Amino acid sequence: MPDQAARLAVGRDYLNLRFQEPSVTRLITLIETHIQGETADALSGLARQLDAAEVARVFELIRNDNEATVQDVEGALRLYLYACQEDFADGWNSSEKFSRLMAEDGTWGPLMQEAIVDMVASFETACPLFEKHPRENWTTVGSSDRPVLSMNGELDTQTAGVWGALAVQDYNDAQVVMVPETGHGTIRFSQCAKDITAAFIEDPESALDTSCVENLRLPVMLPDGTMHPLPY
């Protein structure tokens, strides 16, 4: 495609095919709308040679192919809706601020500094499109008497696991669970984390049984070949 507008247009029509009944005509329409010349003729010729089962298979592949794209786009939109309305208000999170804080800290290597700044850059591009709605005192540590579960992954490289305890330090009824061998999005990594989450949702007033996390930590092999679990 020659430019961004053309790419967006063909992407939109291609995505829309997943809602359509399989049809050679629809494939040819997509081709002839967005592609010209010998390439269009060749693709249209191939489409006309497909039998009914092959056309159905093409549309099945289109739906499968688009599923990951749709999830990425919807996921990104939800993230921006959440982050851009508050987290990036008043320059609270910005490339400049991250760079300054990392330089002041002095423990960040150059590659990590570059990676963090690059990560923030995508928000700086998207967030001007959203109206800001920060809460009053939104940058201060909150407090509450309500039951709260703070569950964090020990291997989370995006939000440090220890931040979970800091976030609920002034909560009167908070349960903190650190889950080994777990990254960002804690409940996605193990049935143990899912069970703890479900138990809290069903009965947030009760003490949680978190004993399953002890089995998640991988053992280490000593020079004599014996395996030993690491302490939790």
C-alpha cells in the first residue's frame, strides 16, 4: 500500500470480512478495491479458481488471522483509556521525567533507560487524543477499610512486585500475595493465582489460603546433582 491511509483502508475492509459469509465475490471486491494492475488480476484469477470448501477455509483463516490483531487493538485502546486520562496528566509520566529520575538514581543502565523512554513514547503520542480526568490527590497513597487483595508477580519487569505492598500500606484490610515465577498480569501465569483471586472475589472478608504459591518456586541443582527448593 502506498501510504498510511491506503493501509488503513485495506486493513479495515480485510477485518470486516470476518463478519461476512464466505464468498469469492467478496474476495475479488477486496482485491479490486485496493490493488491494481497485474497483481490484482493475478489474485482475482486465483480467487476464481477456489471451490466452496477452499473459500470457506480462506474466510476461516481471515477470522483467525484477525483475532490477534483485534485483541491487540482493543487491549491497547483499553490501556490508553485508563492511562491517558489520569496517569499521564500534568506531566506525571513523561519521557523527560523518567529520564531525569533514572539519571538521579544512578543505577539504571543505558539500555534500560532507552527501553523505558521508548515505552513511554507511545503514550505521549496517544494521550493528547484523550481528555484528562485525574482524581483529586490521585498521586498520593490511598487508604481504605474495605477488603483489598494486592497480588504481584515476583518476576514482573513492568511494575515491581514490591510496589504492591507499598500501594496498600495504608489500607486496614489488605492481603498481599507475592507469587514466584510470575510476571506482569499475575493471574495469567498459574492456576494457583487464579484460585487465590477467585477465593477473594467469592469471600473477600476471609483470610486467603495462599499455600499453593510455595510450590511455584523452581528448585536449584547443587554441584552434587541434588535438587533443593529455594525458601519462599
